[in-house]
Amino acid sequence: MNIELREDGSLNIEGKIVRLPQRIARFVEYQDIIVVCLGNENIADPMVGRNILALDRQGKLLWRVEDHGFEYQDPDADRLLPQPFIGLGVNSETGKLEGVLPYVYVTIDEKTGGVSDPVINR
């Protein structure tokens, strides 16, 4: 399958342009889905910590990653914000889909978007 990340943050899937509400920062093909990590430019977005989504081969949304529970202190206000994912990939040893947070890796279920097995990496 021919998939290309375009400069404007959209995906070209076999000639079909797929745009999401936020810029797509990276993607991986995993089994029969396309998993994308959205950019985290809008930290005021309440979904910023759930910025990994799965699409089918036609670009339709299948799931959004569940809330992982990791937060950080907003430097401009007295509040905690959900930590956005900064990366995504496939673990070369286990073959499982992983989301990357600062200092933490989590396994992502490819069927549901559920997260499990956090590993602290300092």
C-alpha cells in the first residue's frame, strides 16, 4: 500500500487525501491498519493526551487511544494536563505497537486502542 505523509500534515492513502483536525506528525502501518500520532501544538485540547488514532485503509477512524493517565504540570497555569504522545512505533523485539511518552513507553492494543504495560525509560 502506498501511504505518504504530506507537508501539510495530512496523509495520502493510495491517492485519497485524509485530513484530521490536527496535523499528523507520524504514522506506521501495523497489520491491516494505519496508526497515526497527531502533533501536540494545541495543549488546550482536552484530547491532547489521546493523540494516537487508528485508521482503516480508506482513512476512516477505527479508534482513539485510551487515556493513559500520565500528566504534566502546565508551566503557564496551576493545572495538570494530559501528557501527549511524542512517538509511535513497533517494538522490534515483541512486534507490538507502542506509544512513546516522555520517559514512558506503553503497549497499544491494535484492535481497541487500549494501553498497557508502561515501561519507564529514564
